[in-house]
Amino acid sequence: MSEDSVRGLTTIGRLPWWDLAEVADHDAHIFGRTAWTLNYYWAVKAQPGTSMFAARTAGSDLAGWIVMFAAGSESDVMTIATTEVGRGQGIGRRLLEAGVDWAASRGAAAVHLEVDEHNSSALGLYRSFGFDEWGRRPGYYPGADAILMRFRPPAD
Ligand SMILES: CC(C)(COP(=O)(O)OP(=O)(O)OC[C@H]1O[C@@H](n2cnc3c(N)ncnc32)[C@H](O)[C@@H]1OP(=O)(O)O)[C@@H](O)C(=O)NCCC(=O)NCCS
């Protein structure tokens, strides 16, 4: 399948509990020693105020996922990733849209996240989406600062 057809046919929907093991496998591959374990995914899924979305290709391959948290007027992107089949095809942006739309529907006036200052692909995605940098946590990651970013969904 070509990249264009993967992009066109990928669908985004709620991430059901029975897909968590698959997601955790990909997470370990992508994030290495900072990966979330399957147990941690279960704990987050059970936490009130969280929501998870997954992208799947027409062939049902996992192309990416996002985990959101919202409480009151605030929301967080807890994690986001695209898999090897999904990377660089606009799927990260679509997942972020799904997460931000969900947060806005819950009344979030701001969506927050933190990102490793050296993670150029994630920084590129967040900046092009419209997130602004508002602070730093020096040394938050091994050998790197965390950049704190915020997006304000447009009011209806
Ligand atoms: C960050 C990540 C989710 C981006 O997902 P993606 O599906 O590849 O991103 P998209 O194809 O939707 O790209 C959207 C925008 O992000 C930016 N971007 C994506 N890859 C980039 C790269 N390698 N370098 C710079 N900018 C990049 C671009 O602005 C791009 O817009 P454009 O295609 O119009 O130029 C993906 O690279 C990933 O899973 N990385 C590993 C996990 C991770 O670091 N997660 C974030 C933790 S904070």
C-alpha cells in the first residue's frame, strides 16, 4: 500500500481496552526506557477524565494513538505517537485534532503538553498545530529540558 493510500484510508476512533496490549508493544518500541507499561495504560484508562484515540489503516494496522486528560477547563496531551506505517503522513496531526476536539467538547479552554527540547518532529507537529511555548522545566528529561506548550481551542 502506498503512503498516500495509507493516509487516505486511515480512520481514527476510540481506543478500546482490548487494543491496549498492542499499543503498549508499540510504545515500548518507540519510547524505549520511558515507555508506558501495559499496566500503566490500564491504570490511565481507568482514571476518570482520560480518553484514548487510535488511528488504523484500512488493513487494520495500528498507525498511531493519543491519550488525553481533561478536568475543569484544563486538558493535557498525556502521550501521542505514530507507528512505522503511520509516520510522516499527517496522522499525528489528525490524532492531535481528535484529542483537542475531545478536550474542547469537555469544556477545555487550554490544552497543555510537555516535550523534550530535542524532539524535533514532535516540536514541529505542535508548533505547526498552533501550540505556544510558555515555559521550560530544566533537566526534566535525562540531558534535556522539557518545553511546556499550550494550545487554546477556538471558542464556538
Ligand atoms: C511526533 C509524531 C507523533 C508526529 O507524528 P507524524 O504522524 O509523523 O506527524 P504528521 O505527519 O502528522 O506531521 C504533522 C506536522 O508535524 C511536523 N513534523 C512531523 N515530522 C517532523 C519531523 N521529522 N521534523 C520536523 N517536523 C516534523 C511538521 O510540521 C508536519 O507538518 P507538515 O507535514 O505539513 O510539514 C511522531 O513523529 C512520533 O510518533 N514520534 C515518536 C513519539 C513521540 O516523540 N511522541 C511525542 C512525545 S511528546
